[in-house]
Amino acid sequence: MTDDIDILNKRQDRMEHAIEKLTNISNDLNKIIAVQDIRLTQQEKKSTDIFDLLEKHAERLKACFDV
């Protein structure tokens, strides 16, 4: 009977350890996703800024040649 209890306690300890590891992994993944989201947002803004500059430059060139 005590052997069964010891086995169950060991399994419970392993399960708790596994749950703790999975929780840590989940937290780490959430942090990574948050950082990647920030980077994507920044990249989208940079792309929009570059596109706007190109459009302005194209308008200036068009104005120069349309004269």
C-alpha cells in the first residue's frame, strides 16, 4: 500500500514539474510573440513612411517633367 502511495506521489511530483515547465514555456512564448508583434508594427510603420516618401518624390519628379 505504501509503495502505491509512493508511486502516486512521484507521479504527482512529475506532473507538477511538467505543468510548471509548460507554464514557463507558455510565458516565454507570450513574451516572444509580444516582441515580434512590436517589431512587425514598427516595420509596417517604416514601410508606410518609405512608401509615402516615394510617392512624394514621384510627384516632385512628375511636376518637374510636366512643366
